[in-house]
Amino acid sequence: MITIALTKGRILAETLPLLDAAGIHPNEDINSSRKLVFETNEESVRLLVLRGADVTTYVRHGIADLGVAGKDMLMEYGLTDIYELLDLNIARCRLMTAAPVGQRRIDGKRQRISVASKFTNIARQFYEEKGVNVELIKLYGALELAPIVGLADEIVDVVDTGNTLTANGLEPRELIAHVSSRLIANKAALKVKYELVRHWSDKIGDAVRAQQPAAAGTDRGR
Ligand code: ATP
Ligand code: PRP
């Protein structure tokens, strides 16, 4: 038996067609079900549907052998006991800093900057490497509100079209990393269940290449 932990939300919407092309079909409609565990047409494959941060935890602890999670989650929560097997080329976006449009850039080497984010580990490392002095404020959503109401000078968040920033009077500042979703594996499972893990990661890899022939393996300039 192999268990695959999926990230719900926008990643799930883009993962299901890949699983379908790989020959994994859930026994019921994941989108309309409240269930968290799904059997599939393959007796040996079971799916879990979780929040992104929790996918890394389930894979790290070996409850799930494979997982699908955003690179942002892997950067934030680390790769202890986890292998990154494949770039799935879905849910592409960028991790960026952002601030109110036109706001004077604070010299963080002389003055402390307050930064709100749900990615506090990523933010800490990014500003530390630049030698900038930050106070980090952990938020769990609607990060764009923080600079508008004066909770923070800047935010660190994922940006795709930039529409959410614009709608809230913010502008992107510095690029931290390009993000897409990755297929990950528990390190022990990769040894103990080598054949099954390899089989399904190869199938999913084939599906990625088949669905995005032009984009697979490239950065599409983002
Ligand atoms: P949670 O519900 O766990 O708090 P969330 O609301 O951020 O997470 P989503 O917005 O579905 O959940 O984001 C899940 C993942 O999708 C992120 O980890 C990131 O990798 C990717 N992602 C987030 N926003 C975008 C976006 N605007 N465009 C493309 N990919 C995105
Ligand atoms: C994500 C992210 C940004 C937005 C960026 O939010 O947190 O707010 O996408 O995308 P854009 O640059 O195309 O506007 P999401 O839509 O997932 O809502 P959330 O607040 O539930 O995370």
C-alpha cells in the first residue's frame, strides 16, 4: 500500500488531472466530498487531502509515503526526512516581499523593519542574509492587510498575477524564490517501498511531461 498526501485548494485542482493521467482515479469525487481519505481504482494507492503545511508533516513522519506540496511549504518547514522527487510545474507563483506603493524603502541595516508573513522562517532567513534587522509578525492569511493598517512595514507572501497586491495598494519589491508544486517522498519509504514509490513517481513524471511538454523543466521566465 502507498499513501499520497495531497494539498487541498488550488494545488489539488491541478494535481487531480496529473493523477488521472498517471492512472490514479479516486473512488469518489474529492471536490464534492468532506472525506479526508480516499481509496482509488488502484488497490495499492490511497490519497489523503490536507493543508499544505500538514502534507510535509505527514510525509516527514512516514504516514504518507508520497506528497504534493508547494515549494514555499518545503522552504518554510524544511526537508528533514523528505526527498524532493519531481517538479510538477503546477501552482506556479513567486515568493516576494511587498510594501505600500511608493513607500520609502527603510534602510533595514540602520533601522528595524517589521515584516508580517505566514512564511516566518523563509522571511527570517531572507532578511538575515541581507543583514537587515527585522521584527517578524506571524499571520495566517490576508497578509496584504498588515501594511495598510500599520501592523507591518512589509509582507512576505506568494504573488502570481499581482492583482491582490494591486487591489490593496501594495507593490512587489524583492523576489525571494520561484515556487511550484513538488512531488515529495518520505526518505525511509523510498528505500522500504522502492518499487511502488518509483513506479508511481515515474507515472506522475510522465503525466507532467505529457501535459506540459513546452513548459516542463523550464522556468517560463518567472
Ligand atoms: P492554507 O489554506 O493552508 O492556509 P492557502 O490558503 O495559502 O493555505 P492556497 O492559496 O490554496 O492555500 O495555496 C496553496 C499553495 O498554492 C501555496 O502553498 C503555493 O504553493 C500555491 N499558491 C498560493 N497562491 C498561489 C497563486 N496565487 N498562484 C499560484 N499558486 C499559488
Ligand atoms: C494567494 C496569496 C495571495 C494571492 C496572490 O491567496 O496568498 O493573496 O494568492 O495571487 P495574485 O498575485 O494572483 O493576486 P489565495 O487566492 O490563495 O487566497 P488565500 O488568502 O486563501 O490564501
